[in-house]
Amino acid sequence: MSVNARSAAVTPRGILARKGGEPLVCLTAYTTPMARLVDRHCDIVLVGDSVGMVLHGLPDTLGVTLDMMILHGKAVRRGLERSLLVVDMPFGTYEETPEQAFRNASRLMAETGCGAVKIEGGQSMESTIRFLTRRGIPVMAHIGLTPQAVHMLGGYRVQGRGDDAAHILRDAEAVAQAGAFSVVLEKVPAALADRITAAITIPTIGIGASVNCDGQILVIDDMLGMFQDFQPKFVKRFARIGEIAKSAIADYAAAVRARQFPNETHVFTDAPAVEQGEP
Ligand code: KIV
């Protein structure tokens, strides 16, 4: 499908139907302007709990709250016309019981207008995913490296090497059987990602996984090159926005100090507003 043909709103059922088809394009976004930029190119826009680290300077995703996800979810909703909006359920808002998950997921959906939620976990979340999907809440699952479990996992390590592969495969089968419409595979060996993609009936969305996944996702600020000191192996910088911003800010500071900004084109005179390009 060409970009110009992308007009109808994307739904979880539509994503499910794309299993094995044209790769699904997914990115995170946290603000309205960024949502407007990514909308025409993406199938799924995720308000990830990575927002805590990317925009709020938190050390990990554990401090992200439901209120933060609602605030950013609403902002992104305003910028989207066609991509499916998925919002992450933050740590501590779904793990206790399926009822707790439903209460918080339904709030996320009602208050942000998102079309689905994402939760981390495989077999341990099977009954929760079943509970949510049977009650009208589409779920994207997230297995492999699950950042909310960073302390249990001992860091942001590749998951599923050696004997662990069977465990991750069972996770994938469990979330698919429970009714998830897609599953993020984060930081798993490429051969395992390929096995999972071939074995399950729902689309796999890779991040640090394999080019053969049914789709790919990256954190928008990572792929735009916003951070100069942070580049995991699985991130390709498609631009160097951080360097461009740094140089623009330095130019601004120098222009202000030299009294070169503002100049006559940026200031107002007594002439009528319309002659000065004012509304
Ligand atoms: O929080 C996030 O941005 C994510 C993606 C990296 C998949 O979960």
C-alpha cells in the first residue's frame, strides 16, 4: 500500500489482518506536534511509558504514572487522524488482578480516546489479557526484554538466549491465545524472533529483534538522534536532530549576546498591523 492510499483509520482488527503482509510501521510519540508528523507514515503510534525517560528525565519507566500516560495520550490523540493509538499501561496499574487492569485500562481508553493498550508480560499476563479482550479492550502484548521488570532481569539485557528461548516462545503463544492483537518482541535474538513470527497467528512488532518481524517499532527520539550519548545497538539514527538543535541554540545565544537578534524584520513599528504580517 502506498503512503497516499493510507486514509482509513487503522484498527486492532486491521492490524491483525496484516499478519505476514506489508511490514507494520510503528513509532512512539508523546506530543501533539510529533503525532502530526508521524501520523501519515505509521500504522501504530504508541505512547510508550518510555515517555518517563525520554521527556521527564526519569532513570527508568517505573516512576511513570497513569496520569502521565493519560496526559500524553490525550496530546497524541489530538495529532492523529488515521494511525492506531496505543497507550502503555504503566508499572503497578495492571499486574495485581485482571479487575485492576480493567479498571485502569478502561480509564486510559475513555480519557485518551486510544484504540488499544499495551501491557508487558507473557504467560504471567495471559489471564489478564483474556479478561481485558473479552471485555472490549484490545491489547498489544510486550515480551522479551520488558523494561518494567528491569530489576528482576538484571539490566536491559537480551532475553531468550539458549534455554530461555523456549520460555519466550511460550510467552508469545500465551499472549496470542489470550487474544492480544499483536505482540512487541524487544531485544530477543533474531533467529528466535523469526521462530516466533512463524509460530504465532498475530503480528510481531520487533525492536532489537529481526527484520522478518511483521512490523518494527522505535522510540521516536532515538531514531531522530535527539540523544548524542545514548545509542543502543538496535537503534538506527535516521537523523541527527540533537546536533542540529545544539548548533541552533548556540547560534541563538551568540546572536542575542551580539545584539544581532532581533533585527528589524522581527520587531514591530507603528505602521498598521496588516502591513506587518500580523493577523
Ligand atoms: O515504552 C516504549 O516506548 C515501548 C517501546 C519501546 C516498544 O514500550
